[in-house]
Amino acid sequence: MTSRVGATLHKIWDSDVAYSFRRSPVVVVAGVTTLLLFLIAIFAPLISPFDPLDLATIDLTNGLLPPAWHPDGNPEFVLGTDEQGRDMLSAIFYGLRLSLFVGFVSVLFAMALGITLGLISGYAGGSVDAVIMRAADVQLTFPAILVALLINGIARGIIGNERFDELAIIVVILAIGLSFWVQYARTVRGSVLVEKNKEYVQAAKVIGLHPLLILFRHILPNVMGPVLVIATINLALAIITEATLSFLGVGLPATTPSLGRLIEEGNRMLQEGKWWIAIMPSIALVILVLSVNLLGDWLRDALNPKLR
Amino acid sequence: MLAFIIRRLFQGIIVMLAVGLVAFSLFNFVGDPINSLVGIDTPLDEREKLREQLGLNDPFPIQFGRFVLNGVQGNFGLSYRMSEPVMRVIGSRLPATVELSLVAAIIALVLGVGMGVFTGLYPRAALSRIFLTVSLIGVSLPTFLTGILLILVFAVWLGVLPSFGRGDVVSFGAWTSGFFTSTGLRALILPAVTLGLFQLTLIMRLVRSEMLEVMRTDYIKFARARGLTDRAINFGHALKNTLVPVITITGLQLGAIIAFSIITETVFSWPGMGQLFIQSVQSVDIPVMATYLVLIALFFVVINLCVDLLYYAVDPRLRFDGSKGGH
């Protein structure tokens, strides 16, 4: 058993993709950073020095402490505290967790929606194809952030502003997912148009397999490569979009602050020179986005046969 | 060429109708319009009478037709939040957004093309490396973070530039302008740089990669062999041939600038349309949201049309190819 695992690992280590990963120090740093941030996000409740969501542990007298290296800082709060006395480091850990969660789920949602519509569009052709692709064209003329804002507004109208906060996280995921599906649909549709005339699909048709089975079992695995690249790059975009929505005050509520919300709260204290409340979560956000972006760029080049 | 323009116009109208349909559906499906007009204690039969009066019981196509007709005349009803005609509310916010976007676009275009040409011509120069590093940061920073950082440095620490509002404005009839007062101009700097930075880096990278590609072609080598001046080669031959993709992207980015002004205006409390849109989303002011959507769509369609026409101006190859219907 262990030798088989070892053999598999060895195979992965020797593969082209792994080689191009090892060769670039920037990509290795980005990969390690991303992994580290993922671990922090997953284990946030275990490694945070304080629980930022538990109001009982927060002491107002600790409010607005600068970071520990500042002469007025308190070593107990490494990155300082906000105006309520909340430890910034813990708040950032929890915010990272939320930002990554929303980013991931909304990318998965966009992917599922885009892949399904792209498969149907490419395979069915005709008027179904025309309707889906024209809808995609119209949506593509608008920047994603605008679409997400609009969906957010519609959801508020339907749910009502009073109950919005409870459902905010779902609305944000839906809004981001619905604003990013087009790219997947177009890519998948293009690949399906190529794949559907190949012999293995013809063979599957001749056997009499159900079209849905052909689409998801036979065609889908062959069009996943470019989809994964888009997904990686979109993860960074989704994280930025969530942060922007939260910053604009239409994303996650103050009771469950993501990185964007933390920055927005810090922004209000910026004028008084209390810079760390906004800047510390900003740094976390930039490091996260930058390393995911670098990984995405690398993956795009590594999986592109033209660049080998 | 005429056929091409007419087809593009037709496509634009289709897009506008589709967006109009979305905007119209907002009114119908998000909340009951009657509820926003009358009190809770209005009896049912009175509500029904009002429904009939307002034509809300008419078939869907007739209602939609009426909506389009009103929309074409600039009548989008009353804002729920401010009880004023939507067009007047948006109209009063329009100048601020247009001026901000214009300055941001000029910054992005002039600096973006300039830096792009430089880094394309001298890829190994130290300055090129600095430009590229800065552009990497520009791409990775979300717009609102750029704004916050600029406020922190220039408004809070250095205290040299204002961090919110438009400063003093001069009115020309319905238009208000911040271009003619010193406070207005100073207030414009930080938001415009914030808004333009992302577009600047995008244009710069595009021009750079196009320039690198063009400089390798035979006709540039031939131009050198003919003994043309560097200036004529770099700008007359090389830059001119990079313009088609640059115009496409820049045109699309102009639309993006208007959309991203939502974020910039919120960061800098800039009294424009974007700020109004966010407030409408927060308070579910459907008429304002719908109208903003239609206006933005109109803007995008017009820009796309202009971009298509500009192709013909910069690339003679397309003019002779006209019979095949463009590109």
C-alpha cells in the first residue's frame, strides 16, 4: 500500500506540471503562501488567540491599541485592536476563513452553472444554443461587480431588508456565482463543439446512451482542463468581489465580518490616524489575492501545450 | 460599411431591449408597486381600482411597450426613496460621475499608452522594470484598497489633498463642474488616480506586448533599412499598428470605469451616480436601480458602436474588406 502511494507521489513529482512548479521560485512561494492561508482559514478557531465573535471576551478598555511593535502596543494583541477592543489578528483569521469560503463556494456555483449551460448549449445547438449564448453576450457587456450589485439589490427587494442579514452569505454567493458563469459556459461550449464530432462520442451515441450521460460522463472530463484554469483565476476575482461588496456595505453583515467588512470598519477610523484597523486586513487580502493570482497564471502557462 | 453599421445598430437595439426587459421585470417581480404607493390600511377594492388606473392589469407585452415608450422619453417614474422623478435625481448626479470618469480615462490612456510604448521599446531599461512591478501591484490591488491607501498617504499622513467630496463647483445651467475651482481640481486628483490606476496598468501591459510583437516584424526592419527616423518608426509604423486591440480594450475599459466609479465614489464620498446606485441597492429603490441599469447599458452600446467605427478610421485594411461585413 505505502509503496503504491510512494509510486504515485513519485509520478506526480516527475510530471511536467510539477517540474514547471519547482522551477519557478516565485510560484513556489505563492503556492506555499496559499497553502498556509488555507490552513489558517481552516484552523482559525484553533489558532486564533481570541474569539472575535464572542462578545463576552471583548474588553472595551483594550480598544484602539496599535500593533505590538508600536510603543503604545500591547504584546497580547500582535496586530492591535479595533475600537471595540477586538484582537485584529483573530479577526483577520476569521475574516480570511469567511472570504475563502465565500470565494470557493461561489466559484463552485459559477462553475456548475457555467459548465451545465455550456454543455447543453454546445451539444444541443440551434435555438437553445442561441438563447444561452445571447444571454451570455448581454451579461458580458456589464462588469461582474455591477451584475453582482444588481442581483444583491433584487435579493434585498424579495427577501426584505430586515431579514437580509441572516441570508446575506447565500445572497452574496449567488450574486458572485451568477456574475461569473459566462466564461465557463463559453469555454465549455467551444470545447464541446470540438469534442462532439469525435469518434468516442459518436460511439457512445450509437450504443444508445442517454445524452446527459454522454455529456457528463464522456465529454465533461475532456473539457475540464481550461475550466480549472479559469476557476483558479476566478477564485482571486471572487474573493475581490466579495471584499468589494462587503466594503460597500451590501455584502456580509457586521456580525460575521469578512476581510472586506473589516477594511470597511477600519476605513472609518482611518481619518483619525488609526491606520492598522484597515491596513492589516488589507495586507492579508492583498497577499491572498496576489498568491492565488500567481498560481493561476502559472497553471494557465503550465497546462497550455503551446507554451511547452 | 453601411450594412455593417446598420447591423451593429440593430444588435445594440436588441441589447437595449433585453436590458429594458430586465429593468422592467425588476418593477414587476420585486415587491408590489401598489404597496409602495399606498398605506397598509387601503382596502382591497381601492387597490384594485388603482391597479386598473395604472394599467397594471394589462397584458405583459402592452405594459412592457408602455415602459419602453416612457423610457425612450426619459420618463422612469418616481424614486421610492426620494419621491422625485428618477431622471432628475440621476441627472443631478451625472456631472460628478462624468467628470471623474473622464479625468480617470485620460490619465489611464495617456500614461498607459506612454508607459506601454516605453516598456515595449526598451524592455531592459530599469524604468521599464519599475513600471512593470508597479503595474503588477496595480492589477492585484482591489480598487477600494488603492483608494484607502491613497487617502492614508496623501490625506491623513501628508495632509495635502482632500479625501472626500467634490470641493466647490461652478454651475452651468443643469451641469455642475469642479474643473474651474482650485478645491474642485484638488478634490478630483485622488479619486481620478484611484479609478484610472487599474485601467492604466491594463492598457500599459497591452500596449507593451503589442509593441514587442510589432517591433519584431519585417516591415519595421524594412523601415529601419530605409533609414527612417526612430520617431517615424516607433510612432508612425509601430504604435499605429498596435492601435486596433488597444482601442477595443480601451473602449470596453471606459465602460468599466463608469461601473467601477461605484466603488471609487463610495470610498471618496463623491456625490455621483455610483454612490446613488449603492444607496438605492441598500434601500431597494427599484426605479433608480432600473434606470441606472438602462443608462449604463446605453452607454456601453454607444461605446461599442464608437469602437467599431474607430476600427475603420485606424485600420485601412478593414475598409477594403467591407463587402464581407467587417472582421
